[in-house]
Amino acid sequence: MTIDTKTLRAVAEATTWKADRIAFFDAEKSETLTHESPEEAVESLVDACWDPALSKRENIEKLCPIEVDAYARDRVEAGWHETLVEYAFDGLEERLGEEFGNFEGDHDIFDLDESNAIRGLLAVAMKKAIEVATIWRCSVVETKSFDFEHVDDMLVDQHYIEKGEL
């Protein structure tokens, strides 16, 4: 049996994800993303929607086509550390001022040069904190729709069903 180039291209297109940085996959619009492959997402959806009164084939057919979303972790926008610097500086200045500042409030706890120096140190710290943080907020970067044949192949790969069982 020969497979033409058009068919090969269609199969590759259906199973290849274009987006980079993909961290999770989901087919159920879940609040918590845990599936690390589209196959896991499909298997979870089939499990969640399983009707014992139906055959395996009927259970899968009723769901198809199945849309699987690919999620990537969001990136912290450039300059966002500046917002964190201001929050941190304002909190520091307020707490120190309340506890140790001039009780009449007519003198700042830091002069302008000290304020700028502290903000500079906080900027370095906030940039580093953002750099090492594990970002959990994700966004959909790609969606694919899988027909019955692709879902059947996925479930065989996951050992959910035997090849040719359906």
C-alpha cells in the first residue's frame, strides 16, 4: 500500500504542534492543567464522559471530533518588575515610617538619593525573582481537532484500547 504525499502531509499537520513552549494540553476546559501530551488529554476526556451503557466505539464516536488545546506558560511582560519595585518600595517606606519615622510626618524616612538607590536595588531583586519564578498562568497557543481515526490511534498509544479493538 502506498501513501501519497498529500495524505502524509495531512497526517503530519494533524499531529504536529506549531507552537513552541507548550507545557500542557487539555480537552475538557479544565481549571487545572495537568496533561503533558494531547493523548493524555484525550484519554482524560474519554474517561470523564464514559457511559457504561455504550460500547467503547460509541463512547468515543459521541465525543469526536475532539478539540485539544495546547497551553504555554505566560511570559511576564517586560517592565512588569517596575510595578513590583513600586509596591515593595511603598510598603517598605510606609512600614518603616509608621514604626520608626518622624511621628509628626514632616520628614521623609529616605531622601531622594536614598530612595533612588533603594529602588535600583529592588529592581535588580525583582528582575531576578521574575527570572527564576515558575509561572503557572497559561494561555492557549494552539488548538487541534482530532477525528475518530486519530483518537483511536491516540488511545492505542496510551494502551487505553488494543489496536483494531474498535
